[in-house]
Amino acid sequence: MPEKNERFEMTGKNSFNFQLKGMPEIRLKMDEISPEDQVVLASNSDKFEFYLRAEISQSSPDKSNVQFKFEGQFNAVMQMMVKKPLKNFIEQLSVNLKKIQ
């Protein structure tokens, strides 16, 4: 998780809530897991529906590449509000993913 989160709470075995500075609380749940090639997080709120897909490809026996794909549709006002914080969130996930061994 990004270091700038204001709140983080596990709400179940496969779900959690978090809030980043300047954003509303986001509720996520594990939607799909395929450890070899994909993890999909889905919004757990009907007000803010989206998917964050992590596609994993092995580049060598001890290294993998991960590409994040965001899928969601928002009205123009909501898009302006969440675009930068979501971009920062995904960038922080990428940075923190490099720390995992």
C-alpha cells in the first residue's frame, strides 16, 4: 500500500478499505486470482465501480513483470477528481511491488 494512506482496514479475508489523502474511502475485494498470471481487485462499492487488474508475466526464472490495468467509467466531474490520486496510487503500488522478494 502507498505510504500516504490515511486509513487502511481489513474487512474480511479477501477485502479491505483504504483512503488516500484527497480521495474518498475505497473498498476493494479480491475478484480473481490466478497466481501465475493475474490478480484482479474489484471495487466493493456501487458508488465507485472499477477493476484494477495486475497482469503478471515471467521474464526469467527469478523475475516477473507486472502491468497494472485500470478499468472503470466515471462521469466527467468524478474523473477529474480521481484521475491524479488513482494514478499516484498505481504508481505507488508499482514502487512497492519492487520491494517484494
